[in-house]
Amino acid sequence: MPVKNRLAEMHDQITEWRHHLHAHPELSYDVHETAAFVVERLKDFGVDDITPGIGKTGVVAVIKGRMDTKDRVIGLRADMDALPIEEATGLDYASTVPGKMHACGHDGHTSMLLGAAQYLAETRNFDGTVVLIFQPAEEGGAGGLAMCKDGLMDRWGIQEVYGMHNAPGVPVGEFAIRPGALMASSDEFDITVTGKGGHAAAPHEAIDTTLVASHIVVALQSVVSRTVDPIKRVVLTVGTFETDSVASNIIAHSVRLQGTVRTLDHEYRAIAKERVFRIAEDTASAFGAAAKVTWTPGYPVTVNSEAETTYAAEAAMAVAGKVNDNAEPIMPSEDFAYMLEERPGAYIFIGNGDTAMCHHPKYNFDDGAIPAGCSWFAELVERRMPVV
């Protein structure tokens, strides 16, 4: 694997950073120690500027190339937060914080971007400016959006933005990417069905919300099977079904349903929302009940722009000698999507090997991917902003 020699030499050091971060996970925006660790390393590297507190607890740093003849600025992003999961790996550097662990590899992402930062600060073999983005709260907190709202793109003049995520199931150090929709949007719905409670022996005197809610659950499955073009991808899941009664001889007065809708298409995202409201409200009405729907928009579709996907794939090919540039899109969501809505760019997957899946208590980032991941960040910068 033709990784950069300097980054291969730094492998052990970067691995130590990763193990430290793994042992000290922090959640959402509460990544103060992680951000401080990042800032200290960046100071050691001699980067040109460091700004903490963007998007609450995010860190933005600047590295200037040996020349700047074209006013080119590229952003590189890594996420820093962990998950509220009890770790079950048994590693000697396992989480020291009960109920928290790096179960999605953000410790690896942060460490790889730090490694690339050290290399770029040492060599500065590019014509332009690199903006390093260390983001909090990817796991449900929309930290990417918070950083954008704090003026990330305009304040630092970012013209293109790139990110990376590990991928269990893909061989270690190999890459996968595609242009267009790569990861799904994720919205949530909350439906409360209200009827008339009563005795189980006298259903004719009640409006059975359990029956009504059951019909709604079944009818919601038609959103995918009968509303969506079969070649499109939409997932609708009702995840909870909760009555206000726990007794077998009571007809509940109300039932609460909660679920999620994921799509790879902006149009079907809107259609799915309309159908959820219509099905819930009209089905309940047909039984003499009422349904109140609350819709909570989540992350948008992660859409890679065409040209930038090509640049990312070419850099991956240079590093790994092989890249899947037509990877299958997946239905998890990713808040890097907000950055891609503001600037052209691309998100790429790096192989994590035959490991537990992300968000599993036995998941662990594979340190063998570190040299390739760091090299991809650096190679991308040197290719997009070459010194002529």
C-alpha cells in the first residue's frame, strides 16, 4: 500500500492518540477534553491558527501551504463524539467512562485527521490553505449544522469540503465512494392516537385505540410498498407502540407510536412525510378516533458532488491502488450532509475489516487503517492544490 512514508513512520504515535481518545469518550457537545486534546496536538504541530468553540465545542485550525497563488481553500472534517453504549470489547484501552464508548470510530477519524495535520504542517507541500474541522455532536446532535451556523464555510472561505468514515466489512485500508446520494436522510415521527378508554368486556362502549393504532402501523407500510418507485430507497420503521394501560382487561384511552423514515431522495422525503400524516389522521378518523402527528426533521441526504467524488476517488486510488467508486448507498444518516449542502465535496468510506458493526458494544476501530486514512487526507490536499 503506497501510503506516505512519513505517515507510516507516525503510525505508532497516531495509534497512541487513538487509544487515548478511545479510553476517554465524551458525548454530543460535551467533548471538552477531546477538543482540548486536539488543540494541544495542533499547537505541537505548529499550525497557523486554531479557533475553538465553533459549533459550541468544535475546533477549526488552519494550515497554509508553502505558497498561495490561487486562493484555494479546502476543508477536511473529522467527528469527535462517542455513543451512550457500555463497551464490551475487553481491550486494555477500553472506555474508562461507564456507559460511554467510541462505538462508531470517531476516535479513529479524529486521530487520522490529526496525523494528516502533522504531516501537512511539516511538509506544506501544497499551494493554498487547508482548514481542519474537528466536529462535535455527529451522533444525533447536528454538530455539523451548528458549525455551519457559526459561519464555518464563509468565515474560513472554504471552497470544497471532504470527510471520511470507517466501514466494517470493507477490507482494511481500502476505500469506497459514489457520486450522488451516499447516505440517507433520517426523520422521526411521533403519533398519539386518542379514542375512548373502557372495559375490555364492553368494546362497543369504547373507541379501541390499540386496534386503531394497529391499523395505522399496518397502513404505514404502504408508504414504501405502494407510494415509492420500486427502484428508489425508502425505509419506514415504527419502533415503539405504547398504550396508556398495562392491564389486560382495559381498552387504552391513548396509544403512542414512534418511528423513523429514511430516504435517499429529497422528493420522496417530502412525499413520505405527507403520507405519514395523511394515513395516521385519516385512519384514526375512520374509526372515530383522533391522531396527532409530530414530525421531527433529522439529517438530510448525504450527497456527494460529481467532480469532488472523482478527486476523492483518485486520491484513494493513489493511496490504496484500488477503490470502489460505485459503492452501494446505505441507509444510516450522517450530519456531514449539512456541510455538503453548503459546499461541493465528498464523503468516503475507509475499510475497517471484518469487525463488529458500528454502534455495537464490541465494535473497535482498526488501527491498521490509520496510515491509509491519513495519507488520503494528505494526498487529496496535494492533488487539489499542487505546487507547480
